[in-house]
Amino acid sequence: MSATHLKVLFEQAVPPDRLLLDERTLAAYARDMTEHPPGRPDIVIQLTTFDEAKAVVGIARDNGIPLIPRVAGTNLGGLSLAPRGGAILDLTGWKKIININEVDMIAIIEPGVTFRQLVDVLQHKAPPLTIGIPLSPPHTSIMANCLLDGLGNRSLVHGAMGQWITGLEVILASGQVVRTGAFALSDVPFSRSPLPDLTGLFVSWQGTTGLVSKMAVELKPRLPLRKQVFILTYDRHATYELMRRLARQNLFDDIAGLSWPTGKMLYGVAKPLWKDPDEPEFFTYIDMSGSSEAELQVKETAVCRAIDTLKKEQDAAIEDPLDLRTLCAVAPEFETFAEFPTDLDFLTKTPGGGLSWVGTYGPMSRFDMAADEGIGIMARHGFPPVIVSRPMKGGHFGVLRFIETFNREDAAEVENVRQCNRALTDMVLDHGFIPYKTPAWSVDRLLGRMHPGTHALMRQIHHVLDPTSIMNPGHWRLDVEEPK
Ligand SMILES: Cc1cc2nc3c(=O)[nH]c(=O)nc-3n(C[C@H](O)[C@H](O)[C@H](O)COP(=O)(O)OP(=O)(O)OC[C@H]3O[C@@H](n4cnc5c(N)ncnc54)[C@H](O)[C@@H]3O)c2cc1C
């Protein structure tokens, strides 16, 4: 369809100054930070209201135009590119915080609301409240993170962010609008229980089942005192054992293990491939909060006790915890981890501009094996072993991520990232981990192992919700021939 025709069509729904068709803009939206092949949209539509969104979906349905929702485009799975052309829906300007219900601890927000925006508003609330905040840049979308079932700095206790959603309002491909959770029945969207859990039809589906227009999401109390400690460890297996033991104590807000290259990258080393044997293997940070100094003291003592026990039992090489404030006095670079949301510039602002990962959720019992093998794979491909691991949901599972930075303009390096990610994906699948924010190429590898009934049901559901495949097509293999 010609640019003029697209413009004429969508002008019925959105003012012309928010319909972007110039080559430069389309080229900018065609790429993200990753190694995924570019996908150039035919038009970018900047949406700001529900009425505009509903009208745009109707026009797209009648004309078979793919719709790709996008806020910051930082999902790292190529999920907001337009491999089949169509319209990228830029949702950054559709960003009202509709309601913050302080008593029931729920926020109702529009798609473009960012972590920075909500955290700033919550700062002034009494009683103090917070949302789970990821390590993603501050301008990223809360709704996108929840819909992708991502994780944040409260996922240790409260699980993946999809679980925080209490209700959704969704525009389906047909133009029908639905509400899920208590949102369907009550003016306080307090929970997904006790109705049939239709919210699941839109979580981790990567925008293929509908355009979400409102989300009700849980907020959590923010206790007045906070302490963060860093622990330097010299033994990966002891690090993971410590994380497993601390996770089940139900005392901490967040625990994360960052492998040694992250420390060097914080100091500006772009590609650290060599570790001094005397350097720590992992930096583990623990975030804790409390209502009194005494409560914080109990929590810190629990950390020290766990370290002492592990040292005695396994002769583990682990140092005593360092207060982040003390650490920052000698190493200000670690300030990056002091407040969330934060900008991990050492990952996002590298000279080559490329960033990719294989991010997975999986059993913590297998962190050690998967990390060992992942480090081997990364070394074979010439990448520093950048690993981030965090226990989630009280230690029932955790996130294990292998991260690469690279030069996006160097075709050989891009191909190397592809090969490395494929090898990492096969390896983590062997260990029972499941990639999240799953890129299209990764889905093929998953499907070879997934229960066939599961994917068949996904395809049936998708066919009901989006029979002509206009909603972010090309993902989850929902609209292509049945895999063999
Ligand atoms: C340095 C770095 C660190 C990161 N750390 C974390 C982390 O700690 N935890 C984590 O979970 N993630 C992390 N991420 C990934 C990502 O940044 C987050 O998931 C972020 O919240 C995604 O927001 P976005 O605005 O970039 O979404 P986008 O990439 O713009 O959108 C993602 C996808 O969500 C879907 N979508 C968006 N809006 C809608 C809607 N209204 N209706 C239907 N579908 C929709 C679409 O399929 C879209 O393609 C990190 C990324 C980077 C670069």
C-alpha cells in the first residue's frame, strides 16, 4: 500500500502530524539494539488516546495492516520490529497514570507510562509505595515489562511482573474491547481472582493477541529504611549456593549476582576477556529494607551468618558484606546500582551500540551447570562471560542471563552473536530453562521440545483472538504453517 494511501486511511483516526512516513523515521524504527534483522515499518503512528487506538485497530483490521506496539523498544528480543511491514504504534505519548489507589495498593496506567514517571509520582505518596523496577532504562514501559512477564527488584519476593497485573483492558483485532480480572466487574481492580484468569491470554503473547489499553497493577509498600550490601565472591558455585540459601529466608527485597566482567565494564573496559586470579568471580548485591534500624540489623546479621556457615561447610571464598555507601566512597562507579530505575550505560552506550542476550527463567538447582556451560560457549565465541542471575519468588526459580555487547555495524560480529545465542539457547533448554521475551528464531528451537498440545492450543486461541494475524505478527509461530 502506498504511503499516500496509508496516510489517507489513518488520518480518519489520528491527526496527520502524528502519522510518520519519512524515510529517516522509518529507518530509525526499523532497528533495535540487537542482532535481529531490521524490519522496516510502512508507517509509524503516535497514539495518545484509547479512541485513537480503537479507530486505528478498526482501520488495520479492514485493510489487513499489521500493528506493532512499541514504547522504548528495549525488549532485546526483536519484538517491536516490523519484519512484515505495517504500522508501528508508538505508545510513548499515551501515558496517563489514571489512578493510584493508595489503600488497595493498585495503580491503573496507560501503555506509555514509564518506570521513571511512576516512581517519581509514588515518591510523594503516603504510605510510601513502589513498583518492581527492572534494570532496564528509566524510560521503558511498565506495561510492556508486565506483558512480557519481565522481572524487577521485588521479583525475589513477588515473582515475575506478569503476576503483578490485576486486570487489563484490551482492544482485540476485531475491535471488541474486553476487560480481565476484577476490572471486568468491580470499579476496584483488586485481583485476578476469583474469575477465570483471562489476563493470561495477553501475558507473554508479545502483543499477538491484542492491544492493551489499560493495566491495573499491584504496588507494594516501601519501607522507610533501606540498605544495600555488596558481597565479593571468588567461587561461582558458592555464590549460587549463597543466593539459594538467602532467597528462602524471606528477609530481602532483591538478590542479584553479577559476574566479574560487569565490574570491569563499569570502569570502562569495553570487552574484558581476562580475569586476574585474585579478582572476585561475582559481585552479589542484596537489597533490604525495614521499618527500624534494628530490623535492618537483623537482616544484615542473617547475611553474615549465611556467609559464615557456607565458609565453614565448604571452605567457600566469600568476603564479608560491604555497605554500598562505603563501596561507592572508594568506587563511585557502583552508584549505578544505588537507585532504581537506573541507566546501565556500560551495556547500552558501548561504542558499537549492540546489545543482546539469552535471558531465561529456570530452576536455581541448575544455575551452576548452566552458568559453567554458558561461560564456555561465550568464551568460544570471544565474548566476556557477562552473567546476571537473580532468585525469584522466594527461590522457586530464578533468572539467568547471558549478555553480549557488540558492534552492530560489523556483519561478522553480528553473525557471531547469532551463533552464540543459538548455542546458549540450546544449552539452557537442555537444562530445563526457558528463554523469556522469546525472539522468533528462538521459538523454533523451543517448539522442537514443547508439548505439541500446548502450541496447538496457543494457535487455536490466537486464531479466535486475531484470525487475520494483524497483531504483531511473526511471533510464537502462530500464523505460519504447522511446525513439523
Ligand atoms: C540494559 C537493559 C536492562 C534490562 N533489564 C531488564 C530487567 O532487569 N528485567 C526485565 O524484565 N527486562 C529488562 N530489560 C528489557 C526491557 O528493557 C524491559 O522489559 C522493558 O520494560 C521493556 O519496555 P519497552 O518500553 O522497551 O518495551 P518495548 O520493547 O517497546 O515493547 C515490548 C513488546 O511489548 C509488547 N507491548 C508493548 N506495549 C503493548 C501494549 N500496549 N499492548 C500489547 N503489547 C504491547 C509488544 O509486543 C512489544 O513489542 C532490560 C533491557 C536493557 C536494555
